[in-house]
Amino acid sequence: MDHNDLIELVARDLTQSVSQMLVEMGSEDGQRFARRALVKFATQALSGAPRVGGMNISTFSDGERHALAQASAIVLATIQADTSRPQ
């Protein structure tokens, strides 16, 4: 799988998870929890952890791990942009 395809796929999945959190927890709590979870996701991916979230990534290359972290950063930036936009 291409690096950019992996980023897009993971970002899409993370976005769905965050959307579900927002619905279940409410906007403020959901955003706070999602931010922490996304940072943890990226940190674990980059630190060489064998599992990230529910995924076994023990065989992922450094490039694939970096793609996971990039996807997390994209979703995190989207949340930040959404919360800083005037309602």
C-alpha cells in the first residue's frame, strides 16, 4: 500500500471514531477525549509499540508507523480547526 493511501485510510477510520465519540460523549467531552486519544495513538505508533489502539502493528515499517502518526495529526488538526471556527 502506498504511503499516502495508508494515511488516507487511517485518517478516514480515525475520523469515524472521533465522530462517534462526539455523538456519544457530547461535543466538549468528546473533543477533549479525542485529542488525548489521537496524541496517544501517534506517540505509540512512533515509539515502536507493537499495538496501537486495536491494531497490531508489530510488523509495520518505520514509514508505515510514520503514516499512522501523520493520519492522527491530520485528524487532530481538523478537530482543532473545527473548534476554533466561530459558531
